[in-house]
Amino acid sequence: MTDFNPHIVGFLCNWCSYAGADLAGVSRIQYPTNIGVVRVMCSSSIDPVILIETMIRGADGVLIAGCHPGDCHYDTGNLHAERRVKIVHRLLDRCGLEPERIRLEWVSASEGSRFAEVVDNLVEEIRELGPNPVAGDQPDLDILERLYVARNVLGDFRLNLLVNKEHQIEDVSNVFGETIPKERMDELLDTVASEEFNRCNLLMLARDSSISVQQMADRTGLPEEEVLDHTVVLVDRGLLKVDRVDDGSPLYLTISQDRGRISTLPAWAQVEKRSIESSIRNLPDVDETTKAWIVRELLLTLRCHNCERRRSDACHFSVCIRGLMSGVVG
Amino acid sequence: MSDEEGKIGAVMVVGGGIAGMQAALDLADSGYLVYVVDSSPSIGGAMAQLDKTFPTHDCAMCILSPKLVATGRHQNVKLMMASDIHAIEGKPGNFTVFVKRKARYVDETKCTGCGLCTLRCPIEVRDEYNKGLKLRKAIYLKYPQAVPPVHTIDRDHCIGCGVCETQCEAGAIDFSGEEELVKVDVGSVILAPGFSEFDPRLKTEYGYGVFKNVLSSVELERMLSATGPYRGMVLRPSDGKRPKRMAFIQCVGSRDVQVGNPYCSSVCCMFAVKEALIAREHTPGLETHIFFMDMRAFGKEFDEYYARAEEEHGIVFTRNTRVARVSQNPETNNLYLWYAEHGKMKREEFDIVVLSIGFDSPKDVEKLTEKLGIKLNKHDFCQTDMFTPLDTSEPGIYVCGAFSSPKDIPDSVAQASGAACRAMSEIAGARGAMVTVKEYPPEIDVSGQEPKVGVFVCHCGINIGGVLDVPSLAEYAKTLPNVVHAEDNLYTCSQDTQQRISETIMEKGLNRVVVASCTPRTHTTIFQNTLMEAGLNPHLFEMANIRDQCSWVHMNVPKRATKKARTLIRMAVAKASLLEQLKPAEVEVVKSALVIGGGLSGMTAAVELARAGFDAHLVEKDSELGGLLRRIHFGCSGEDVQGFLERLVKQVEDDDRIRVYTSAELKEVSGSVGDFAAVIDSDGEEIETHQGVIIVATGGEEYEPTEYLYGKDPRVMTQLEFEEKLVTEGEIDAKCIVMVHCVGSRTTERPYCSRVCCTESVKNALRVKEMNPGIAVYSLFRDMRTYGFREEFYREAAEKGVVFIRFLEENEPVVSIDDQGKLEVRVLDDILQEELLINPDYVVLAAATLPARGNEELARMLKVPLNSHGFFLEAHMKLRPVDFATDGIFLCGLAHLPKFFEENVSQACGAVSRALSILSQDTLEGEATIALVDESMCRGCGVCVDTCEFGAPSLIMLENGRQVSHIDGALCKGCGSCSVSCCNKAITMLNFRTDQVLSMVESCFSEAKTPPAKREATVVEEVTET
């Protein structure tokens, strides 16, 4: 893998780390060209969803750099960032992707040489890890699928709320004027991340055709009783329904109108997809994989006319169609 | 230009250090034109040399550089670098100042700061900024982040070879430059020339300049800095090895009559603790020792910092000693420190020694003062008066920062704001007269238009063009989606190119502009201005940083660097296509201030507000004004405090602009900066009022001791009670008096230092000696914290026979009553190591200063924080000492921290100055790039409220009864944290919308992921055919 040149996206906070990167330039400290920098106002403004999306889009590594603790221009933004990155690490691990690919560093405005070192070091580390398995023309669909699950987990209320309340509850005070020990919060976050990951995974499985608890357990490797528990919660939340009962076991189907969480194509895009599919159906000398690829690429060039300005209810992002690749690829 | 009285709405600030910059920014924000004069080629002063700041270990450059940029870019600030005051004429409100500008030999309007000239300059000179530990060239920039980023030829060393001129693509070098005399008309002058470092060579016994491993504390600071000579490593100058044992010697050039500096330099104790901690962080296994007489940790959180340094970080403190001399082991270049401890001489070996050098008055101070006619005190610092600490002896000329007395950064900043307040109230009528508001053409509405992006790629001379293939980048940009125009320029930031950009926008109907050049941190505002001149919203602009983060850091791989630049441009264009026009929220400002607390600080604030032409509503909880000041009768030099108080109260009560509410308290506050709605309960009557800003000056109170028989025996009293007794009785019937320091301060329960009580005790001891020199006075103290010029009173007291006895925390004195009914004090003298027995007639306790009762409730009401001791917590301990993180609310006086009379006055004026930057505007423009809530998606969970440090989001009830979050645009700082925290993605961070960020991420790879061209072509053809 010596000729592997990793693609790294850097999110740098405007006040410390971006200034540190500038100082590396002023001091002419050389580092590899592998990093493309996105300037953000604060390391806390990087949504975990964006980090997962960045991996889905094929980044081999991500650098998030903010002010040293205590130096934050917005007081505590960097501490929020730390907690958010931690949760992304937990989820990446579940996806089968090395958490080391996403790295959080503190770089001050006077640490030009440190910025260069961090980039050097990260490029080396990513080189050793090898390319992101979901990048390129033949992505690892299992991992990709799981990354979508992770993204859906982060889009959900439960984990998000806990991550963002963690600082308040752990360091300041909860509503009873108490603080909860760090270990307990860590444990809770681990449990919730795991539960929600499994639940989103189940919703994915039951998206296209109805499926039994037994089958879900087989596909996920989870114990049946746990799957059953999850289905109960999901049915209660109105995300899953019993489609029909077959052979005495109920078959579950994801309720499709909950468009906020599940990656399904909005209606207009379904139409586009069908028209593209029909137009290439009779192409000679093109195998099925290539056809799927063509459909995906063409869909990517489309722009959502509903939500160019703002998010519609149908998807998280105005470039929502891009979040739906798994539906097309899979 | 001037108002009806002929006053001029401009101020000259002499000195561009942190104090000078703060004063300049406050004045410029309040509608005055400011000239900043500094003899150095760039602003920044001493703070620019620091690595970290105590006690928070903030990176100095991180917090300073936004101020540098703000000062350098402010349209109402004119920088006059490498300049000195030559002469001054006129009267307050109308001065003419002649400024002598040295030739820089570089045209400030043309130099882009690229630094090519320095690369080829053959002359190497010891770099003053790095204390000679590094070399610079004869044409140079003082430090990498210097503002203005203009190079200077050092005529003393330049040999005139002319190479720099051949290298400068901007044509900025001008050898014909000559010193010029510039005439400037101003209404007021502020002096902030700072200090100069004491020359440690004068302390020959420490061997500085002779022994290589003896450093000054400023040299160590440069070593610790990542931009210093060894990139943050501490190395012994003699052999380049990492030291193992480091000693700090305190008071080098301070508290030293022999070298002519009898005063205390105030900052060196904390400075040494900080350096000792950071040096240990940077050097594994380093032992650090600090040798000192008294640890002067009198500031906010300082004592806690000192304690942590000792207990948690293992810094070794050797107290109560002045190192006698340093000698060197000639073989190892190690150093021996000779010092006395408990009366015995000791010798200890170290491999590096740091001298904590003190403050001298600024260089050439006599010349400056001679020209201005102001008086100096006997230490050659600026003479000020206790009651008017910001005024020099010349009316219309004000002072701040270390020039008025040695002080740390937050005190300098607060004082700088204070001086700005004094300077502007003098010329209040001429506010806005000298500043021009730039007129722009009406904004073109581009919403709904297809994006039409123009890309301008800069060569920056050869800074970019020498590495990257710039013309190919412009060609490449033309192929990107939405790009309708792309070109390359020699200097995109030059005046003529900006003109071109403006014309191109109008000609080609561009509605988004991308500039690929240097860093957006310094250049965004320049180009945004260009957009506005062409009628575009300034937020339709994006930069690609292809210099600082590309050509400069990939100089040896031009092809790859060009490829990366293509990526950066692609990312910028992608984001640009999604940019939208933004309008900042506007709030109409109520031209009135609410001042909470009617003591010295509150009354000073009210009077200054009125002087500046604004209404003040003063709320005092007691039935009369004066607060704690009513109990203070005289100053250290015998100043008549009660007489002053009487005049101040009269001034407050007589002023039509000031409305006083006594026996009153705040009931309720809502709203935000520009328009707070406050309900005041005054004697049971509820008054509702609207205020633009709020100043918190709730003061403090004296601790009522439970120690030392206080309250049980009438002969035991506090210093304030004793002062009352001295004044009312006029004489004192006693043979012996014992004073005990730190009563209720620096304890486990109350770990902070009350700052004023050492001096207060010395003051009263002196008064006793003055009344009757025969009375024996014993002062039992832990550390004598008579910082600054107060050290003189301490010395005077010692000379007059006051006996100072040091005790340690663990050996507190014991006060009892013996069998004859006499008071008896037992104390273990730490120096003699002997227990002393004293039978005094009175025991006087230096009781702690406590925060005002009711601070908690007020803090809750205003949604501002308190520290763990109950004092209010400012927005930033270093650079925003009188601001709260919440805009429009300020603090001053004892509400912030116990402090002296003159410090309270300075801070009160400082709070007013900060308030004036708001009150002087009719409407307040908030940030344009803020977070917005989509109410239809919000479920009102309130997570965003917890995330925000600035109180911008709050939960409101909609008419339909649904609870949703609402973000106050005036309070939002635009960090974007809340938008991430939102569980329903109902919050959008403008200008950093998720889709905008993702579009950049996407285009970061899109080239790499483009499939083979043939395949793509086939697909497109096939699809269009069917």
C-alpha cells in the first residue's frame, strides 16, 4: 500500500486551529498535500452526522482540530466537540471501521509546527490503515450499510439528547442539583448507542419487505429475545408495524411514512429513478452492476427541487439524494 | 470635523500594546477616529511575546490575534507605526500633535506581507522579538502574526544591496523613504506606552550576561513558545541540552532600593509560577524551584493557582528569601544559588537559572513626558492621583496600562477601557464627527437566481505563482459547475484588481464570488467590501486558501500542490453556489444604562455615563449612597476619602441625567442587549423601565470574623472599625497594637486573597505611628502583598518601626486573655523560628472582603455566572475583564473581585467605555451568521439552551400552545454548537449549513472519484438518445 495516497478532510476551527494552519504556512513548515480543509467557526459546529457522511463519501481520514481546552473562543465548544467525536468513535467501531480514522486534536494559533506534525502523523497512520473500505467503485456494502445505520442513529432523538446533555449532567448539575458520575454516563451512552444502533439496523432490514424476529436475529446475529424487545419499542414508537402473520410468527415492516429517520427515496426521486432505470434497461453490453452504478451516478447529479433552500421533511439534507446511495447500490 | 465648542472627535493613543489596542477599539467602536502611534513597526506590544497567560494558560497569540486583526482592520483606526510624538499644542478637546514617522522603506499600501524579501536578504541580525535567541533579516516582519503585515528595513543593519527590491513583485520597496513629520488634530490623548524590561545585567551578583545558563524570564517565555527559537523546547544556551533543575529568582529589579526600583512589579510572581508550570509541561522530569520573598498572588484565582502549582504539580517554593548571589561551576556551566533560609546560608546547584525581571518605566519616557508636559512620579512612571487614576497631570491627556504602575493584562485592559471612557467624555459632543460611514449602492436581491460564480485566482507575486500553476487553476475553475467567469491576478487584493472584481460582478452579473488566495482570517473583509461596492450582499463570498495552506506548505511538490489547490477551489465553488444573502438582526438601542449598586464603582459609572451624554438609572439597596466607601476615611497618602465621597454623592444627586433609586432592588429583567426591560422595586414601589445596557456594581462587604476573640472582646476589632476609631477619636490610648493579616482570606473555606487588606493594615499602622511614634505596632502576616507602588508604604512602615512578623498558614497566631485580663498574642515567627509572646492593647484583624449578599439572585436574574467564591465571573479572565459573556451586561468594582479605590474607579470607567460602544449606536447590528430555529420542526426539548454559553436560545410558547426554542439574534455568537445539538435538526447555522459543509466534503473527493471519462461519455449519450 505504499502508493496509497489517503484523502483526508480537515475541519478546523476558525480561531485557533485554522490560524495554526496558517502559521504553518507563514513559517513555511512543509506537510503532505493529502488534506482538504473546511473552515468552521467552532469544533463544536461539526455535526456527528457530517462526520459519518464524510466517511460514507469515501474520506480515508478526518481531522477535527479545535482550541485547547480552556482556550475556546466560545468557552466550551471544544469540550462539546470532544464528546461528540467520542460518540462517533463508538459508532464507527460498530460499523467495522477503525475509529482512528476520525481524529480530534487541539491545535492553537501559535502551533504551526504542531499542525504540520498532526497532518504528517495522521497521513502516516491512515496509510497504515489502508483505504476507507467504502470508498472507490466497489465499496464494502456491509460497512456502507452500517454507516447508514450509524447516521440514522445520530439522526435519532435519544442518543443525540444524551450526548448533548452529558456536559450539563456530568459537570454542572442535573435538575436535582446533582451530578452523575462520568463512569455511569459512559456506561449509559454505550448501552444507548448499542441499542439504537441495533434498532436502526432492524428498521433497515424491515424496510423493503416484511421480516420475522427469527430472520432478523439470523441476519444481525442478535439474540432473538433482544430483537423481540427492540421490535416492541419500535412498534411503540410507530416506526415498525406488523405487516402480516405467517406460520404463526408476525412479520414486521418498517413504516415508510416516517421519513425523518429512514433513508428512503422521496417520491419525486422514485419517479426519476424509475425513468432512469427504464431508459437504460435495454442497453447492450452493460452488466447489472454497471447499470446500478449508472443509476446511482445519475441520481447524484440530480438536485432536490423541493428542498434546495431548506430541508424538507423527507430527508435530513437538501442534498438528500446523496444520502440515499445505499438504497440504490444495495 | 469639530463640534460647536471646537472639540475634535478624534483621539490619539500612544502605544499599540494590549492596553493601547483596547482603548483604540473602544473609541473606534463608539464613533471616534483613533490614531495609534507606536515606535515599533507593528502593534501587539509585550503580550505578543508571551507563550501562555496566567492563571488560565490561555495561548497568548490565540486570544491576541483577533484583537490585532480587529485593530488593524477597523475603519476608524489609523495605525502610525515606527512613529514617535514630536510635539503637542493646544488644549483639551483640541490638540495638534506632530508625529515623527521614521522611514520604513516599504510602502505600507503595497506590501502584502508575503515575506519573499526576507528570504533573499543576506544580512542576519539578532531578533529582538525572540530576545536574540533567533536570527532575523535586515528586512523583516516583527513576528509572524504582526499587524500591519508590512515589512520594514532595519536601516541600522541594512547594507543597501538592493536584493529585496528585485524580489518584491508588489513593488513595495522604496529606498527613497525619509523621516516625515505628520500633523494630526485630536481631541484627547491616551498614553499607553507600557514598560521596559529591567536590565538584569545591573544585578551583577546574578551573573546575567556572564553565565550562559542564566536567562531572563522573557527569554524563557520565548523558548516556551511554539514560535520561539527551539519550537517550544527549553534548552540550556551553553550546550543545547534539556535542563533537569531550574531555579527562578524573583524580584530582579523590583523591591530593590539599590538598583533604584523600590516598587513591586506586580506580575512577576504569577509569571514565574506560570513559566515553571509550562516549562515542566515542555520538559519531562524537570524540577522547578522558585525563590521569593512574598508570593504576590493577589488577583482572581491566583492563590488557587499558586496552591495547585505547589500541591499538584510539585513546584518547589522557597519562601522569604532573596537569593544573595549566583556562581558558576566552570566545568559543567551549572549554577550555584546562595541564599539564606531561617538565618542560615545555603548553597544549591541548578543547571539553569531564570531571573524574574521587573518593570522599568518605558524607554525614552523623559522625552515623551517633556514633550507632553506631564509629570512623572519618583519612579519615572506616570503620576496619577488616587481619585483620578486615569488622568495625567495635563488635562485632556489620559493614561492606562503599565505606564501608570506595573500591572498585569486584565488590569491593563480594564484600565485601557477606562482611559477611553475619560478620553471620550471630554469630547462627547464631537462623537461621530470625524468618522465617515461608507455609503454602498443598494443591495441587489439575488434570491431565486441561478448561481453565477466568479473565481479570482491570485498569484500573490510568486508566493502562490512560484509554486502552483495559477493560470491552469483559473482555466480549471471555468470548468466547474456554476462558474461563469474565472481569471488569475498578480495580486487579487490590490486596489486595481478589486476595482476589476467590482466591474466584473456588474458586467457579467456575478452573484457569488470566490477568491483563491491567502487566508480568509485576514482578507475576508477586504473582499466583502468589494462585493458591497458592486451591490452584492457580503455573505455571497467564499475564499480558498491556496497560499498559507497550500503553496507555502507544499513548496517542493508543485504538481501535487496544484492538484490540492484545484480541490480547494472546487470546495470553495461548491460552497459558494449554496451561499445565501444574509442580513444581521437589528435592535434599536435604548440610550440609557441601568447601574446596579450605588457605591464608589456604581456612582463613578453613573457620573461617567452622564458625562458622555447618556441617562443612568442607579439602583442602591441601602437608604443612602456610598456603599463600603462610607467606612473608608483616608488614603495611604492621607487623601480625604470622605470629602471625596460627599462631592461624588452630590454630583450624582445633582445630575439631571442620573436617576437614583435608594432602598431599591432589581425585581425582574428580560430582553437583551440594546433593550432590557427591568422592574425596579424602590421602597415598595414597582417601576418598570427600559435600558440599553446593564452595569453590575454590587460591591462587597467586610467579613465578620469568628476568629481571634472577635465579638467576644471589644479590644479585638477589624481594620475598618479601627480606622473609624482612629478618625473619630483622633488619638489612640495604647502602648502596643497587634495586627493580624489574612483573617478569613486564604483559608480552606475562602481560598482567595482579599487583595487590599495588607495595604489597609500598613496604612493604619502608619497612621498610628504618625499619631504617636511610641506605640509599638506588630503586624503578623503570611505574604506581604503591597504590590506596585504600595511597596513604598510597606518600607516606610518598617522604617518607622512597625515590626512585621511572618507566620505560616499552619502556625496561625493565638489570641487569648491572660489571667490579669490582658490580651495575649502568641505567634511562631517563621524567620526566627521562635515563638513570640505579645501583650497588646488592641488586636486589629485584616478581615476578608466578601461578595455582596444577593449576588446569587442577581446572577440568576441576569443569567450571568458567579465564580466559586460568589464574585461575578467575567467573559474572559484576560482580555474581557469588565464584560460578561452575555452582551450588553458589564461588571466593575468589588462585584468582580476585592480591589483598591483607584482600581475600582478605573474599572467603573472601563465598564462605561464598553457600555458606550453599544449606547453610542442607534441600532445594533448583530452577527449575520447566526443560528436559526425552524419552529415547525422544533419539539422544544431545550437541549440547545444547555449547549449555549451566551444565553441565545430560550424556550418560548407559541400562540398555539406549543413550546419551541427561539434564538436571540443579538446574543448568538455563531459558533453553531446548538445546531449540532438539536435532536430534530430544527436549527440551521447560517453560512455553515449542513448542506454547505457537505458540499465541500463532497467536492473534496469528487475529482478523485470521477470514473473513467469514456464511461461517463457513454452514459450521457445513451441517456440523451432515449
